[in-house]
Amino acid sequence: MIYFDNAATSFPKPPQATAAVLECITAWCGNPGRGAHDLSRRAAEKIYEVREQLSSFLGVGAPERVVFLQSTTMALNASLKGLLKSGDHILCSELEHNAVLRPLYALKKKGVTFDTFPVLGRTNNEIVQEIATRIKKNTTAVVCLHASNVCSLSLPLPEIGAFCKSRGLRFIVDAAQSAGHFPLDLRAMHIDALAVPGHKGLYGIPGCGILALGEGVTLAPLIEGGSGVDSGSHTMPEALPEHLEAGTLPVPAIASLNGGLRFIGDIGIPEVQKRARGLFLAAKDRLESLDGYEIYEKDTPGAVLLFNRRGIPSTTLARLLDKAGICVRAGLHCAPLAHKALATPEGGAVRLSFGLFNTREELDSLWHALKHAFP
Ligand code: PMP
């Protein structure tokens, strides 16, 4: 099997991550903060260690402001619903995923309005200008992804963050496709709320998302429940991270991040980017050597390559590749506005998304499969 669907979740997981999970569930997986015994204490210590690792990896500056939730989606919901109120206006990019768009559509029913700003074909300064011209009196925030899940475009976070700071706007970032692929620094980029998946570029197992908050940023909790502290109170504790972490944490998934972060740390972000670009360019060469293929945003090499064979629905193409043992994703990739902006056909396109275990030989197999399917 050849796996080109790393934007959905990275696969396989590195030995560091699987070993960390095994150690967790066999040696110390008590419920942190929920027991007067050693297993609970050890679990709490191990979780804190991962908070520290993430705080330093993401430039947060305080492990307490690293909050564990179930997913990036949950972290984005918590940020948007916790920061916006009726009457507020927010701007988002034209490339956003439904993890941002659907909470915004839901918030619309509660009196929050939003507009999108274009990014395709714009320079970094032009993107900031596009944001600036859409600011209204009641604009309180900007939300955008760092890297697209549909093509290899990324947005200039330092510039957008500096602009938001200068205008007193909250800055919410969806790092679903960038954490582990691009350097991230919450403080230097003036980010107020950063949503990160554990199971993609950080090479952890599914089950855990991270919400990293800027200094002084307070959110109303998305859900309430047990926190292990102050059980007599009717409300969630005020202090982070407990304020936002209701219910038992996904301890094995958090443990896997310890291994995933070491794996990424040993390789280093520049090398991760070099390998993704190399695979993108090799895939592009192979597709261009065949007739009838369209590649979208082909001049921005990175971990995601979007393509179509003209006249063939993307789902048909993906099914053919699946039969040849090649895993890709077809359709709209939960990002309908991004597909509209890229002008893909109604049925979307086929996405190849690369990870650290992919090879050029696998791209040769892709080429052979396509050549065989359409001689
Ligand atoms: N944003 C983007 C850009 C994504 O690609 C994804 C995952 N496809 C998400 C948000 C949501 O991530 P998760 O499914 O891990 O919550």
C-alpha cells in the first residue's frame, strides 16, 4: 500500500510515537488529577511534560496555556465561540476548512457576521491589504489557516499577526496543516489562539487536538464538566488549562505526542520542508509527462498537490488508484470555498499529500498506475 493521504492523518506513525503509546497504556495510564495514587500522579507528570514540549515547540511561553482538547476542530470551535459575541464581525481567508466555516455559519445565527478575503495570486503585502480594506467598525478578529489542506499555499502569519496587533484585533490560527511542517511561534506571530492537531504533522495518534492561547487571552469554556479540582464549585476552575479541559483527557494520544515531537525534532523543520518540496516536484514532473492532467497551484511546491485528469471525476480517479493500492483523497476536502477559488470542477479534484515516510519510488508507482489506467 502507498499512502499519499497525510493531510487527513499521517501514516504510518513513527516508532517513537507507538512506543510512547505502549508505555503509556502499559505502565502509567492512570487518570491525571482524578486519583490519590501513583498512577494518577505519574499520568499528570507525563502530561505536563508534553505541555512543556509543546509550549516550547509552538513558542507559547507557558505550558499552562497549552490546552488539550479532542481535535483541531474542537480547538477552533472553542476559540471562535469563546471569543466572538453577537454584533462582532470577523474576517477569514478564502481557503478556510469547514472546521472554521461551519462554526462561523453557526455563529451567524447568533448575530456574528463574517467576510472572506482573497489570497490566491497575492503577495504577502497584498494579502494584508485585502484584510485591511475589509475591516469594519465592529471587526474584532481575523481567523485563517496557516497552510491549506487543498494545495501547498501558506499564509504570511507574521505579517497578518503584526497587522492584527496594530489594529487591536484578535488573531485565530488554524495550524492543522502547518504544525510540524512550518515553524510556528505564537508570541512572535502575535497569535491569540492557535489550533493544532496531534495526528498530522506532529505524528501522534488521533484523539488529541491542542489549543494554545496567547498571554491574557480568556475564553468561555465550550463544554463544562469534571476537571479534577474544585469539585464543589458550579463552574469550571478559572485557571488554565483546567478552565477549558472538561472530562478525562485523551491520555494515550497526548503521550504519543511526546514521541512524535522527538521524531520531528530529530529531523528538523527545514528537512521536513525540503523533503515535501522534493516529493511535490517529483510528482509534478511525473504528472506533466502524461497527457490530460491539470495541476493546481503548481508553482508553490509543498506537502499537498492537487490535480485532475480532464473529463474524469475525481472520485473515479481516486477509486482507480485505490485499486492499485494507492491512497489519495478526492472531492472538496471539506474546503468548498478553496475549491471555488481554485476553479476546480464541480466534483473537486484529487489530492496527494506527502509525509516523511513517502519516497520517489512510490511516485513512480503512481505514474505507472495512471499510465496503466489511461494508456
Ligand atoms: N483545518 C484544516 C486546514 C484541516 O485540513 C483539517 C483536517 N482535515 C482541520 C482543520 C480539522 O482537523 P481535525 O479533523 O483534526 O479536527
